Amino acid sequence: MEQFATRFLHVDMDAFYVEVERLADPSLRGVPVIVGGLGSRGVVAAASYEARRTGVRSAMPIVEARRRLPRARYLPSDMAKYTTMSRRVFAILDDFSPFVEPLSVDEAFLDIAGLRLHYDRPYDVAVAMRKRIRDELALPASVGVAAVKFLAKMASKEAKPDGIFVIDAGTERAFLEPRNVVELWGVGQATLASLAGLGIETIGQLAEVPNDMLRRQVGVAAAAHLTALANGRDPRSVEPGREAKSVSVEETYPTDLTESDEIDRALLELCHRLSGRLLKAHLAGKTLTLKVRLGDFTTVTRSLTGRQPLSDTSQIWPLASELLGKVALSGQGIRLLGIGVTALSEGEPTQLAIDGSDRTALADVSAVVRGRFGDDAVLPARLAEPPEKKTQG
Amino acid sequence: MRIRAERDDLADVLARAARAVGTRSPQQILQGLLCDVRGNRLEVTGTDSDVTIRTTLEVEVLEAGRTVVPAKLAAEAVRKLPVGAVTLSAEEGEVEITGNGPRFRLREFVVNDFPDIPDTIEAPLVEVDGEAFVAALAQVGVAASGDDARPTLTGILFEAHDDGLRLVATDSYRLALRDLPGIAAGETSLVPYRALREIGRTIADAKLGVQLDDRQAAFSSARGRMTARVIEATFPNYRQLLPDEYPNRLSVSKAALLDAVGRAALVAEEHIPVRLSLSESGVELSVTRQEVGEETEHIEAAYSGEEMTIAFNTRYLTDGVGAVAGDEVVLETIDPLKPGMLSGGSDGFQYLLMPVRL
């Protein structure tokens, strides 16, 4: 059985916010609809195709949109509603492939290489996918199919609205040649101006420009990137990673832990590592699970579900300690400790506390610092080493 | 000891004292009610060792003395006798309850095991209007926490001021306070709401005496006396949590808002907030729950300030709006992540409520 020559799909929901609004209110069908901030400084979040014909675009000031299209229907955006629907769209995509990389609420890359036994052509996958989204959610989606990611994305743009576009393997150059370089991934106004300095306007011209000339103009890294794209090359793979069902860490200790202080520290260290993983992925979960393996290989797990989603060490640690307190060690040492968080959510509504006891501010700052300077940039004091000791180690 | 009394009167004093009896006390004796007969009075005491309720009744005394009866059982037994006179007596380890035929013979608890509850407080007694005071406790009590893991938050702070008494409670998500001018409470203390909640159902009367010291709070009336061990913890410094000013102000009909939140709550679950979009035309409520559906509605209201959307837990919002006295509710806000303040007429009630971050 042959491999799919074009294994990347880019799925892009058409005027997603508008279409979600239309589900609730059919009178919005067939007329120009604009969703966005409706205040004097609001901007357009989404415009229906009817509205786009008059030049209304996303991110345009709402005032400008009203000037162009005074009679369109204007709706305030309702992210909760769109997020809810987005989850349902992604649930369908997840049925097709485990490799789904979300780009936003209404857009994703998929790697469908594994479907070759089920479908004759990638095109058929796109058809089936659009049909399910249409049948189950009554929403239009456009799908681009290509051999590499950035081309799949260009193809979906070509497919819009409500269609499929395939860039067959071997036809990439022909597809790209006549197009303006601005359509390439990563080409902004600055690069555009640099390329114009070389007289380059189309992707075809870019593909033919001598490499050293391009390097002098835009730098080594950008030149390599642009040359690859202009030739239809993109090494990136689809990176799933949305909504992992759980995040956990565990450690097997060289010698069984017996002293309570030693056990406490080990647990705290695991909490901190878990927190680092959660913060990095912008995830939080309400259910904490503790796994303890004793010297005789008996394994005990305990879990509890808190009121607030957990992500910071300061939130996880007290609960983990509480769980560990429930495990009868029966005089044995601990061979392995593991903790994990499930019921993960991203941006779920969070009840804030008056006194800040939800530690949100601290957790937020800690997340930023750890994101920028590394996981150990913020440590519980019990785990921190004196500076001189650290440099020796 | 041996007494005779009207069934309804006796059932009443037993049942009210029994409200202090915990259902899960590890000490069996605390499942009992102490009945102490002296002069022409029966005094009934129930306690869980933190909260004690004592009720009294004039009875026909046939023989003075003391007994401890099983609280719930004795109270129910008396209540279920035929109407008319009831005799309660205790002798040789047995309690007998009879009236118009039926006869209960119950095992008596060991009288000397009943704890000696210190009941007298040196602090001066302040007399308050019982009905208004109970209403104020209920108003503030909605914000008290029921979570025993954080005892500090399960109480109402009685804060003595020069010009009156202030009641404050918070479960860390909302904070309710009520000023009661003219009540000179003397001491500031933290009284468990679990006890205060029972005042209305046990000893409340037109006039209520309040006494506070650093260990106990006592409330007394012609119908009885409740003492509660105060919570020995420092109440959060709530003043620094109260914003100085709010740029946005919504004034809306209390009934309309309560009804609307009630409808929204049908769709929401505990953790799904109701969103309030505030603008000059009023307030738009909306709630969306995945897999279930949504509800939206608009209420006309007076609003001044920036257009904004803020989300609240439906139950916390209902509690606050419901506690406001008067027909109009004022909601003041700063931004979607800062606390909102609910208040009503001029009764000195304020309810600070943290929003839900969407």
C-alpha cells in the first residue's frame, strides 16, 4: 500500500464566530454579519463573507466597519460560546487523527498519514471531515491538503469559502511561482521591503534568486527559511499537544526514602516539577493523583479533586501532602513517588478569591518567570541551594 | 425528678434545646439533654460543647431533681404523644414519658457525666431588637463558610465600634458586612455562624440580650439562652480588601435581577458563571453550558460607567442580591477581575463579591 504523498491537512472554519452566531439565530443567514467589540474602540473579530465583499476585515476598527456597512448585523463576541463549539469541532478532528495541532479556536493542522488504509486519497479524508462537521455541527469548514504544513495552510485559503483545495505532490512549484511573496509564512512588511530591494515580487523569483545575494539582503537564517518555502519545503511536523488528558511526573529513588523530611522534600520536588510542566503547557487540573510504590513493590494511589484548578506548586503541594498522609507506609520505605493532575482545562472559568488566597497573582508571576528563565528560576525555598553550592555543582 | 406539663410546651423546650445537640458527637453524653427541675421551673440544656442552648418552662413540679434524657428521642416522643398533659419522670436509671395512654421507658444517661458548661459571662449585657438582629445575622451569614477546614471563615465577626456594632463574614469568595448603629457590643469577637444561625429557631424573642467576652458569646431572651465558644483566630483584615471607589454603578430592580439569575441558574451548574454585560441600556445576563444550552435576557436598569462584562457564580450572586434589603439593588464594579459590591437601601448592608475569571 502506498503512502499518502500529501499528508498534511489544514482545517479552517469559515467565518467561525459568525457561523456559530447563525446557528442560534437563523435570521443572520444571508446577510452581512460582523462580530466584534461593539464599543467605540472595538475591532472586528469576524466578518461574514457578505460583509467581506465590502472590504471589512478582521481587526478593522468597528467604527470603520460601521461606516462601510451601516446596515450589517453587529454582534458582541461571545468567546465562551465559540470555545464550546470549538471543542466539538476538535472532537471531530480528533476522531480522524491523533496528530491534531490547534492554531486557534477555529484552525488546526492534521497529519493524516495513518489514514492511508482507510481512504484512497487525502482528498477523501477532507471530504469525510467536512461532511461530519457539516452534518453534526451545521458549520462550514475549508480544508487545504498538501505535502507540507505551510502549503496546506495556503491551500485552505484557496479552498475558502466552504471548499477543499489540494496541492498535489509535484505541483508545488507551479502553485507557488506566480504568487506574491507576502503569502509566504513569516513574510511581513520588513522582509517584503528587503525582497523588493532585490526586485523580488513573486515566489517564483524568490526561488531563483542566488542564495548568497539573498543572504546578504535578509540574513542567513531568513534566507534559508525563504529558500525552503519558495521551493515548497517545510520540515515541520504536526505537533499535537492540546488537551493532554493528564500531566504527571514520577521518580524512582536510588535508595528507598524512609525519613519523613526526606520524603517531604522529594514530594515537594515532584510538585515543583509537575507545576513546571503544567505552567509551560498553560494547563491546570482539578484532580490530583498521588502514586506511592513501597519497598515491597506494593503500589498505592490516592486522589482528590479540589475546587480550583491546580497549576502552581503552592497549590499542589498542600494537597499532595494531604494525600501522602493517607497512605499507610507500614514501616516501609518509599521506592517511587509520582503525582499527576487530571481533569485538565485550559482557561476554564475560575472563581477568584477576595484575599488572593487562590494565589493567582503569585502563580501567574511564577509562570512568567519560569517560562523565561527556566523551571528552577522560582523554587520553593526548601528546594533552593545556596548560590555558592550551586556553582560548584 | 418528676414533672407534668402541656405536651406542646414540653415538646417545644426539648426540641429547641436539642438543636444544640450534634448528630455525630463522639461522646454519648452529648447526645443527651440535661433536664434540671428547681422551684417551679424545668431548665433544659443541650450542648455539643461549643454551642449550648438552654430553655426553660414553668411546670407542675411533682419532685425536683435532674436527669439526662436522649435528646432527639425524648423530644420526638413527647411531640408524638396525644395532645394534653405529659408526665416526665426519672428514677433508677430510667426515664418515663407518659401521657393519655402511651408510655415510653427510656434508658437514662449518667447525669453526672453531663459537662458543666460555664454559662455566665461577666461582660455587660446589651439589649437589641431580636427580630432585626436575627435578620441582620442571616443577611451577613450567607457569606460565612461552611468549610470546617478553615474555621476562621465559619464565623461572623462582631466588631465593636464607637457608634455601633459591625457584623462581617467572608468565605474568601464574598464578604458581607452590616452596620448596626447604636449597639455598644464592647468586645470584638468571632462567633461561629453555625451557632448564630440557630438563634432564630431557638431563643429569639422581641428582645434579645447580647454579651461578648474573649471566650464566649451569649444570647438570652425570655425564651432561653444560647452560649457559643468564640473562634479563637484572627479574622482576615477585611478593610484592606474593600475597594475605595468603584467607577461603574448599576441600579436595578432586586426582584427582576433575582428572577433573572434564578433562570440563568437553571442552565448553569455550580461552577458555571452568569455573565452580566453592563451598558447604558441596562444589564444583559447570559449563561452558556456546554452540552446543555444557554439562557440570555435583558433587564432595564440605570447604569453609569464603562461598558463591561463581568461574570459571577450564580449562587454567590443570588445570595448577595437576596440579602439586600429594599426593592433596588446597586451593583458597583471596577473591572471584570476586581470585586463587585452589592448594596441596597440605607440599612448599612454591603456584599463584596469576587467575579469569575472567564
